[in-house]
Amino acid sequence: MSPAKPVAGLKAPAEKPHKEGISMAGIGNATIANVVTEVGKSIFIKEENKPVTKGDFQKLADRISQRYILIKNMDARADGAPAYFDTTLQEIVHLKFLPPWK
């Protein structure tokens, strides 16, 4: 048996390649989707799970580079000098800073 031959006079339609283009509707849909996604992320993601920004990282780096860090859960010495952790010596020190002269 041989394959069936097409009936004379009928031809398969010629397929033209479909060229994708940029349309205003497509731009509007992409913009709306982006806005909805960003708003959803800001509402539903907890603050501690959000990525660190450059500003947050700089604050942390500045904090770590400080030599004296105030210890908040330790009482001050009898003369009123608060306790600090000296990051260089890695020990607790009491420093009494005097206000500048006016």
C-alpha cells in the first residue's frame, strides 16, 4: 500500500512565521505584575527575612569596628561609670566620660 495522495486542488495553508512585537498592553501587564509582586513581598515577608541592604551592612561594619560597646544589662560602677566591652582587649572596662566644657 502506498501513502494516500492529497486530493487535487487542495493545498495545505502556508504558515507565515509569527513575529512577536512589543505592545502597550504587554508593557502594562508587565508593569502591573511587577508592582503587585513588590507590594506582596513587602507585606508578606518579615523584616528579619528581607535581604540586607548596603546601608544595613555599613551600620553593622561600623558597629563591629567600634572599640567600646556599651553593656546595657550590667550595672554602673559606684562612681557612675557605665560598663563597656573593649573589643581590642576583649574584656569589660568601666569608662567615665565627662561632658565637654562649654
